[in-house]
Amino acid sequence: MTARRVVTNPFAAPEAVVSTADTGAVVPRTFHQSLPGYAPTPIRALPAAAEALGVAEVYLKDESERIGTPSFKILGASWATCRVLAGWLGVDVVEVAEFAQLRARLGAALEKSGQTLTLAAATDGNHGRAVAVMARLLGLRARIFVPADMVPARIAAIESEGAVIEVVDGGYDDAIRRSAEVACDDVLVVSDTSWEGYTDPPAWVIDGYSTMMAEVHEAIAAGEAKAPTVVAAQIGVGAFAAAAVRGFARQQGPRLIGVEPILADCVTVSIECGEMTEIPGPQTSIMAGLNCGTPSPIAWPDMRHGFDAFVTVTDDDAREAMRLLVRDEVVSGESGAAGLAGLLTHRDTLGLSSDDVVLVFSTEGATDQAAYEEIISG
């Protein structure tokens, strides 16, 4: 087992990070605002967390409910789905950049051709559910590949959206490989990680997460939160982490801290090795959304340049953070609490001070209710 550690990033160069403005990110938000049930998620002040960290204030972007799902993942999955389907339709994305437009154009094309269309994805839970939601809303089929150790509650949640589940013998990376095998003209893969020859949809997923970052900046401008001096972002394959970096990395900006489980620390290992590195699997942390053994190549450059430091945490660290969040009346799942866990575990080494204003993201609610209740009561 790898030990907890703090790794200062020797490659930090915020000026090299792709800015949100360069991604055309205003279009994803336009699309999100047209989705049924869209609303900005709240930013919450966490006085108990601030006391525990010894900082001035802590703010949390609460993604426990986002467009009818218990996670932020729908932002990336929906925009990538829109872009993938625009390509399948052979139209410019601007022509289908509102949900009703997309559904109408797609329905007409499928009726005319007599075809059926399936959206496919590999997942550790939340991304696959989000892709399944988009398939359901658009009247398409969904085929979702999951690792062998996924808990039944998360499988049931994906199936409740009408998706067909295939359990893959192995971990998340094995599920990714299996999803790549099924891609064809009528099975469109919407993945949040990239591989050789497959880069556009994962890039669009990152673009989709820019909506969350825009909401944070608007809340700060409106006086709902103070500008952070420290931002912590949990890392799986890196799509969310890259979006957080794009949203906040700049010269004289806040310190950016990337957080990984010690059992799935592929980005931290990659930084230590000086190049993208695959770690042995399967990854088995309770932070299921972060159980990845290979960084996404499309997200790697922004992570490599954008974070000031990387920290790793244990499952017990995540449990402690979940229980602390309850004191601030926040329901957060294991992966959702990981960012706060990284700061709690390494606050002294990171040199957090009473002047710091911290921003963390709870990226999911209680996606496994039985496990959540056991952790909180424990």
C-alpha cells in the first residue's frame, strides 16, 4: 500500500493551462440551461470544516443534486452527448445547442432512417448513470460497462434509467477497454477518459464541467462566497480536475491542490515519474468515482501544469471528511468528500493558515445509501 503523501508539482505553470474562454464554454452552459430541471447548484459555507482546518472560511459547491441526478457528471455527459449526436446528425453543434432542438432533429432522423441508436459508456457509477439519463431523455438505448466490484446500489441506479448493464471482469480501466470495443455506427461511446484515437468526447466532457466553474465565479461576484486562496479538487481520470484547473489556475491565483486515494493515485505517480504512468489495478478505494489507474491523456496536460501540489488520502480519511460535512449539514458520498479529506489530512504540511479561504467541491451525494449511513453512524 502506498503511503499518504504530499507531492509538490515541479511542472506547475498556470500560464500553460487552457483557459475556459478558449474552449467555447458558453455553448455548454446554453445547452445545460435548456435541460429539464437545470438550476445552479448551491455554494455552502462550512463553519465546522473551517474550524477543523484552522482557516478563515470554507465554501463548498454542493453537487449532490444536479438535473435529477446525485452528481455533477450530467454536465459533462450531456454536453458530450450533444456534441457526439451533432456529429452523427452531420450538423453544426450550434444547430442543436438547445435540448428541444437536439431531440427534435434526432427523432426526425431516426424515424426517417428506421435506425436504432445506443449510447455507451464505461463507468464507476455516476458518469454511466448520467449517460443513461441522456439516452432516456432522448429516446435512445444505453449500454453501460461497469467494473466487477461495483456495489449493487450503483448498478441498480443506472438500470433505473433504462440502461443495459454489462459487468466487466476487472476494474474501471478494463471497463473502458470493453466500451471501446463496442463502438460502431449505431453504438456511440460517450466516455470521460481518452485513449489513442479517441479524444473529442472526453474533451467535450471537460468543457461541459465549465458550467459548474462559471456558477462558482458568479456566486463569488454576487457576494455569496469569497474568492478562494486554496482550491481542492479530487482526481479520477482527470476530467473534473482539468475543468477545475481551467476555472482557477492563473498567475497570482489560488493554490490548487489535487487529491487522490492512495489506492488510485495514478496522477500523483505520473507527476513523480515525470510522465503519464499507468498503475497496477484493480483500484479498490471506497472512493469509487476516483478508482482509476490511468490518467486521461486529454486531461493530463492541464493537470500537469495547473496543480501546485498533489496529496493522497486513505478511505478512513474520506470517512472522516464525510462525517465532518454532516456537521455542516452536507450529505456527501465517498468521492464527494475526497477534496476536503485531502486538506484535512495534510493541512499542516500544506501550510493552511487562518487567513486562507478554501473552496472544495462535493461532487456527489450518497450514491450508496447503506454504505453512507454506516459511515456516518460509525
